[in-house]
Amino acid sequence: MMSSQLRVAVVQFAPKLGQVQANIAKARELCNGLRPRSLDLLCFPEMFLSGYVFPDTATITPYLEHPHTGPTATFCAELARSLECFVAAGYPEKLEPHEHAPPLGGNSLSSHQPRIGANSAVMYSPTGERIGAYRKTNLYKLDLPWAVPGSGFTTMTLPHPLGPTTLAICNDLNVQDPAVWESLEEGPYELAQHCMRSGTRLLILLNAWLHPDEDGEVSDSDSADCTTSEQNEDTDGMEPSWEVIKYWAMRLNPLWATIQEATHENEKKPGISNELLVLVCNRFGHEGGDIFAGSSALMSLRRGSGRPRLLQMMGQREEGVGFWTANIAVR
């Protein structure tokens, strides 16, 4: 199977909660150095214009966006056209009334408010056309008061050099309730298994992933045995969070597991590449008591290799655009 060069960029910064126009200005400033046709794909993090931590439906309602005309749609379509590249970004989607869901229940105020939004992602083509959309399937606890989960993972077939591309959001990488991550060998690994079944060559993760010192995904008790503690992680914001990057790779274990560890579903199928790229676009900064981990990264995962390859990464508090190139399998 042949390969082709893929040029990607991730925009990593610290969005300000509820300050949409300020976040647009910052995103535009960071992208000023990019030139038309200089890259194939540009990514922004999960809910990068609104911020992420909203405790209930009432507080996020002013920031829910129409999928075709909201600020994320307008900004990304314009940027895709001007740079002549694909653009992917996360945003809080305003649902139609018939898509609303009842409250989850409980004793808090938020438990009595209907869920009227979705934690969504969108993809625009180099002509500014909206060509793909996705709603987060595996909601994190901060999504639950206001968001309705998506119906499952999907894969888009995009023009060369991207090919079959899966778009996912942050906690989609984790085990879906009520399942529990039993072991490194057994999983479950819902997202990785979808990538294998669909022949995905590029997995895009748009994240608002918390620092491991917070009550975030990495610190869950069922996954603690698959991460390593770090020493003096906060001494240099230009250093990535190795703990977070290792966890992301561990949650995609079937995509690089050795042959002995692989299940029958992991076995290579004729005509499907056994290698894919994983592009993680995360944010950093603080919202309330939550600290985000940054550490955006590009990985290459080859089935049966026994180890993931980290190609590129950014620091925990590194603001800017990570502009990277890598080889991607071409049928």
C-alpha cells in the first residue's frame, strides 16, 4: 500500500468562557501566519468559541449555535475558503425542539431543565461547504445537564490525501457507560473498534481534555493502572503532559497492539490499511476549578507493531498553531 504526505494543523489556545467574539479574534490572530494551500486540514478544539464548563441548560443557552449560521459555522466556512483547506471544529449545537430530551433527574437545579443542545463537531471543505457533522456520542459529566448524545460514530470519505476520516470528540475516547474498562487486553475500545471496522485512515479528536490533576478522564479509577505519574509536570508549560498522551494512546490500544494481543476483529482485512494517523487537538487554560491539559498531538498507529509512534506534540500551555506533516496510507 502506497503513502502520501498529509499536511495538518491544530490550533491550541485557552478560550475564554462565554467570550465568543474574543475567542474568534484570538483564533483569527493565531491563524494569520497560515497561507492558502499550505495545508490540507486545520482543526480547532471542542467548543472553542464558547468555552466548555457550563453547569446547566440555562447558562449555556445563550451560546448554543445554529449548525449552519452560528459563529462557528461562519468563522470556519470563511477560514476554509481563504486557506483552501478542510477545517474541523467543535461547538455547542442548538437542537430543534423535536430533538430536545427530558431532564436526567436528580436534586440539582440542572436536573429539572430539559436538554436542548448537543456537543457537536463540523467539517468544512476548501470551498467553504459544510460536508460533515458529528454529535458527541459518549458524553462527559459536564455535558450531561444540557446535551443530548449523538447516535454513534461515523466515518467520512474525503478527497485525497485525507481518505476515510473519523471525527470524534474528547470523551468519545473513553469507555461508554455502563461498560467498564476491564483490562488493557479486553477493553472495551469502542472508538478504536469503529476505526478498524470502517477502514479509517485519519482519526480526528477535538478535545477539551482536563489535566490529570483534575477530576478528569485520566484520573478515573478504572483507568489509573494504564497511566504513569509525572514528576514536576507543571514546571514547564512547553512540555506536554506525557501522562495524557500515554492515556490517549492506551485507549486506542487495538490499533497498535501486538499480534498476540489482538482479537479476531483486530486482524487486518484485505484492502484496508493497518496504519492510521491520530490527530488530537486539545485546549488549555482554566474555567472555574477545571484546568485543561493542552498537549495536542499527532500519532501514527500501526496494527501489530506493539507500540504507538508519537510524531508531534505541543506543550501543556503552548499557545499557537502546530503545523505538521506525516505520511498517510493511500489505497
